[in-house]
Amino acid sequence: MSAGLPEPLARCMAKPMAEDLSIAELQALGDAAKLARKPIGDVAIADALQALRKVGDPKVISVMAAASFTCIGKI
């Protein structure tokens, strides 16, 4: 949510990401989120993925993308 994702989407994505990523990967993701910080609700999936590219870890990008696409269908 602090990166600008709507609360329902952020909550939905948190569990699969916590299960599939290491602490170091989650920290890298948090650092990327700081780069994309915008008001809540103003972050598009494309913006989030662009910030993740700066992380440079294909696994982090893959897990984030899978979680976001799964959760968008649920919200």
C-alpha cells in the first residue's frame, strides 16, 4: 500500500509473495516500491513492473506479476 497499490490488491498479493520470496527478495521489492511511490491507487501495474525491473531479479518480477494478475481477477 505504501507503494501506491490499493489496499485490497496489496493485501491479496502479500501472502503469495511472502510465501514465494526470500527475505532478501522482499527487501529488494520494498526498495523498488520506494522508487515508484505515488499516492494510493495511482500506481498502474505497468509502473510497478517497471520499478521491479530495477531490482534485476527475474524471480521477484515473476512472483509479483503472477500475484498481481491473480489478485486483479479477485478484486
